[in-house]
Amino acid sequence: MARATPPPDHNNGSPSADQSDTPTAWEVELLRVLVSRTGTQVDAQWAIHPKLKQDLLPGEWSEVTDLMSKVTDIVGSRFSEVLSKAESSPSGHA
């Protein structure tokens, strides 16, 4: 679930020309929303980085859970709506 990308390795403390635009911070995925479908069935799920979950107070965890449930409902509904419009459109043949 979590993906971390280390900062680039600078050999002598100075970035090479091709690394000058590379960020020097770690990139970590904290939240993820995954929408998948099987036929006409759309499923939306969310996940949180385990360390972030540990750091939250019980009230904060409850708030995150409520908000992410709303997010998955919105994303899943929108995905389903777009999918149904795309599948109901008549395909044209030249």
C-alpha cells in the first residue's frame, strides 16, 4: 500500500546536471482510493498508511473514516455514472 521513494543520491553533495530538478524529499503514499469494476458492478475502497493510522487519535480516526467513506461513495458513484454513459452510447461504424 505505501510507496516510498528515497531522495536522489548525491555523491559529493552537489547534484549532477540531470538531477537538478529532482525533488529531495521522500514521497510516501498516505491515502489511496481504489475504484474497480466487474461488469456493471463498481467497487470503491480506501486505505491509509499504517503509521498515519497509528498517529491518529480515536476521534481523528473516526473523522477520517467518515470522510473517506464519503469520498469512496462520491468516487464510486461518479465512476458508475461515467461508465453507464460510456456503455449506453451507440458505437458508430464508418
